[in-house]
Amino acid sequence: MAKLVLNTTTDLLKVPAGAGIKLHDGRTGKVEENMGDGQWLNVLFDDDDMELVHSQDIAEVHEPE
């Protein structure tokens, strides 16, 4: 899996459904939906919880498998 490190120039509008996400708190999950506003992603976490995640909370984005 290719690793894309999120930084201030990463365009969240280009993050597709199915992409892997790692948050600064260590949780990981998969993007279920990109809200299309450049700030929020709907993420299904490994423990089956789904929540909206703000761009500031994202440490890494991985391309979909």
C-alpha cells in the first residue's frame, strides 16, 4: 500500500472512498465517503465505529487497495 503523508498541501477533495486513514491519536480506518468540502471525511474505523473526521485530525492517507 502506498503511503501518502498528509501535510498542508494535501487536497482532501482528492481522497477517494476506500482510502486508508490514520489519525494523530493512532486510530485507523477506511474512508466511506468524502463529503466534498475539503474538510470532512466519513470514516469507518477498525472497531466498526463510523464518524466524521476533520482534516486536522488526519496524520496519514493511504491509497485504496
